[in-house]
Amino acid sequence: MSAEKTARLDKQHGFLRQIIKNQIDRDEYDKVVKAQHKQQRRQRNQAWKRPDKNIYTPPTKKSVAAVNDAEDDNPRKEELLQIEYVNQEDQVSNHTIYEGDDPRKVASMIGRKEGLSQPYVQALCEIIWEKLDHMKTGT
């Protein structure tokens, strides 16, 4: 009985080769389509995770919101000195010096704003130092 040959499919036949080739091609195509589908699903999920959109706020509410944000960002510092001066155009200008402000930076900022030369900026810095010292010592 073992010597008997059983009938089997001949895989060397051209028709069966075509079937096997089609199965392999279909499997590869299926892998590509699934990969594309997975990529599209990722892109759709990312589209829903956009950053917050800018929402229209009327100008009247913008100014109120800006003031509230500015107050939150800058904690109140103690006001040390109020400088009032008349500039070259005969306009009165004010500047406030707060606790922790550097007199050199304040003087240079006022100098840039008013177009003062370096000797005037240095003199202004010395005046600010003197005023602050008088305030600290109480004399």
C-alpha cells in the first residue's frame, strides 16, 4: 500500500503558479493598504489635537483682559521715587522708580527717551542715587 502513488496536485503546472503569484501579490497589497489606513488614522487623530484656536474677543473686552493679565504678570513693587522733569519740548514728563530698580538703568532709559548726552545721563544717575540715599537715611 505504501508503494501506491496517491494523486497530488502538480505545483509546477502554470495555472497553479499563477494562483500562488496572485496570493502573494494580494497579501503584499493588503499590507500596503493596512499601512496607509493606519497612517491616515494617525493623521486624523492628530488633527483633533490641534492647539487652542484664537477666539475672537471684542475690543472692549481685550483692554480689560490685557489689564488683568498685566496685573497678574507684574506683582506690585513698592514705589520709591517719582521723578518729574521738563523735557526739551517744554513738556512735563514723569517717571517712577520702584524698589529694586537700578538707578543707572533708569537714567540711561530716560537719557535714551529724551536724547540726552552721556554727561547728562551720568549727572541724572548721580542725582537719583542722592535722592535714594536721602530717602533711606531719612535726612
